[in-house]
Amino acid sequence: MVSELTHFVQGRKVRGRSGVFGDVYDPNTGRVQARVPLADRAETEQIIADAEQAQVEWGSWSPQRRARVLLRFLQLVETERENIARALSAEHGKTVADAHGDLQRGLEVVEFAAGIPHLVKGEFTDNAGTGIDVHSMRQPLGVVAGITPFNFPAMIPLWKVAPALACGNAFILKPSERDPSVPSMLAELFVEAGLPPGVFNVVNGDKEAVDTLLTDPRIAAVGFVGSTPIAEYVYSTATAHGKRAQCFGGAKNHMIVMPDADLDQVADALIGAGYGSAGERCMAISVAVPVGEEIADALVAKLKERIAGLRVGASDDPDADFGPLVSREALQRVDDYVTLGVEEGAELVVDGRGHTVPGHEEGFFAGPSLFDRVTPDMRIHQEEIFGPVLCVVRAADYEEALRLPSEHEYGNGVAIFTRDGDTARDFSHRVNTGMVGVNVPIPVPIAYHTFGGWKRSGFGDLNQHGPDSIRFYTRTKTVTSRWFSGVKEGAEFTIPVVR
């Protein structure tokens, strides 16, 4: 039976009024499992109006009181953790275990944001001038919006909504229409935790809803995660309409493998980082860069051996290493890239095309693919594939290996595996990317540091979570004050200076 999903507005589920729906597929079977309403401009504008009204009360709450809502939310999620993970897995296609990880990394940002009483403390200078004190305060922006992708339907919404709410803003989330159920489940739990209705709303939609959020003057800031062309569009449109924007796009993450690295550790790291979640991660390692022919030959042999033992299965299969891709279009895209790599002259060591899972023959399954002898000019190296495809680009020496990620148009994340501290330190300082892992294959920073890529992987001056998120979702007001003990006569015509 195909169910009909809803928006979440004013603290409750609300049926769509536009009459336009999108299909939500079960990636394991290829069948439609739900229909999601796609809001039009009028619906979206009404949600903005409701959020603007609700924010006034929420913004007046003390930071401590807002933090208590976040803490109660964390408690409630614990009781629903398994249900959320299974709902996420059923719509996205990642394994249930991976779905738990998706949720957990989002909850860690909620834990960080619960420290908001400390995080929004301003600065104070006593007697900055004779009898003059200066202090600053951080105040909420008002109504802010988040536009989030299909690949992390719990983590990325929580990365955005938790700091925004903690700072006193109202939040409107436009999640991916491919897997929209989990964000609404999280919004319900926030209301149950004591969040006033209308402060956190979930509006499902397509470009019409997005453009409304980007152009409506009542929206003060927009956060986005998705492909680079759309990130660039969202950033340019939002900023042209006077909004703050932080927009994160595509990636092509490299792992440099030095000759002194432990190849068994490297192979295990590459298998997990390259093929986990079917490669549908912006932090997936999609390019391995072994330094030297001897280590390259040995690494490819180990990867081929390990790939042979991988299990691709349904998302609810506890023995599956990864599940299906999110859609038929995503599967076709991956297959097309593998075909392109062969045409470009790369050596296809393992071919994942045409993979089927017994009992799920119509599911969106791609097996793991491995290319060797990929060159930097090939499109399979230049473009983001977003699937279980790992490319090996051989480097003659360290300097060549360093140039590959540094000169790539994307600058999201990179890793280096080595036992030499001097090499690791030099690489960390010189490589031209936003996040670096040293013997860590997926260098996603912990919640109280900040996440963001460089170059065409990120648009905007401030990153996600950590201290940057507090700066993004607040504006600073600075107060200079003086109290007269008596009446001062005469006017001053020069700019005040410190005396």
C-alpha cells in the first residue's frame, strides 16, 4: 500500500494543499512506497509567516531554557532510536547499522548545541575609556532555513537545526523529497520535548518551495548541502536577496598512500571509506593515490581480494556491507560512469555493473567497482560519481601525490596514510582542502569543531557545526555605555577616542 506523507507545521502533521506529489521509492524493491506532497509558493509563504510569529516567544527564552528542550529531545530520541534508524534505512537504502551512525552523528551536534548558555556569551571590557564600558551580545537572526540532501536524512538536518534553534531562531527545513520521513519524526520529538509549535517546521517540496525560501525577505539565512551546481545556485540566489548562506557541494576525496604505510590497514580503510553506504557520502574516499609502482601493485591486489568478500544486500540485511542506491537514476548514473571509465582507458579491475540481489531483482543495487591506472584528466577522476566506485591514480612521488587533491576543483576532504610524522605534518599544512585525515580515512570533524570544504566544495564564509554554526545563526550587537555622575556641559564634535 502506498502511503501519503505530510508536512510538519505548527507542531503537527499537515496534509499538502498543492495537489502535487512526488514518489518515494523503496530502493530494495524499486517500488513506490509513499507519496510526498510538494508545497507550492503559497503554502511555503504561510509556513514562513507562522515561523516568524512563533520565533518571537522562542527567541525571548533564556539560553538555559532552550538548552533544556535540546536535552529532553536527546532523551526522547533514545526511546525511538531503532524506529528512526529503520525508517531511514527503508527510504534511503543504507543498512540499519549505517542509519544508526547517521542519526548518532547528528545527535552529537545536538549535544554540542545544548551548551548554548556558554556558546552565546558575549564579551565585556570594563573601563575601555574613562568611565566607559563595552560589551557585546549574540542575538538570533529570526527565521532561518535549511535545504538538506538525501544521503544523510538525520545527520545533516540535525547539524543545521540544533544550533539554529539553540541560538533562538525559528527553523524551516526543506528535506530531500527522496527520503523525507525521518526529518518529520525528529520535528515531532522536538515538539514533544517542549519546543513551541511553529518554531521547527518541515516543508516538503521541489524548486518552487526552495525558490520561495531563497527569495522571501522574512528568511534571514539559508544552509544547503547537495551538488555543487545547486550549491552555487542557492548561494548566489540567497545572497542576492540579502541572506546569509552556507552552501556545501560535491567532492572528490583522495587518500594518499605512502610507501611506509601498513597496506592491510590502508586496504581496510579504503574498503570502508570507498564503498560504505554505497559510496553515497560527500566524505567518501573515491580516489586512492599510492606512491610508487610497487606499492600500487600491492594495494590493488589487496583491494581486489577484499572486494571479493563484500556482501551487497537489502538494507535490512544485518550481514550486508552496504545496500542499494537511493534511486534508479542514481544507479544508472553509476553504471554510466563505469562505462565511461572503460572508454577513457582506465583498467577496470572489478566491474560492479549489473549486480542483482536474490529476491530483490528490481532494487537499485550496484556492486563495488575498482579502476586502476586512472589519470587526472579522466572524467572519472574529475567528476563526483557518488556511488561504489574507487579509482586508483598512481603517483611517482610524494609531490605528485600532494598535487592531485590540491589542484582538483573540489577541496572537501583528503587523507594520508603514513608512519612518518614529518610527512604527515607537511601534508596537513600544504594540501589545499578543508578537512584532512592522518591515518583516518573519513576525516569528519567531531561536533565541537567545524565541518566544511574549500574551493567548489563550499560556498560561504562559515562552516557547519562547531563555533562557526553559532556565528552563522546569530548576529553580534556591541554596546558602549557611560553613566554620568554629574551633568557634562558642552558638545563634542570629534569621534570618541580612548583616553
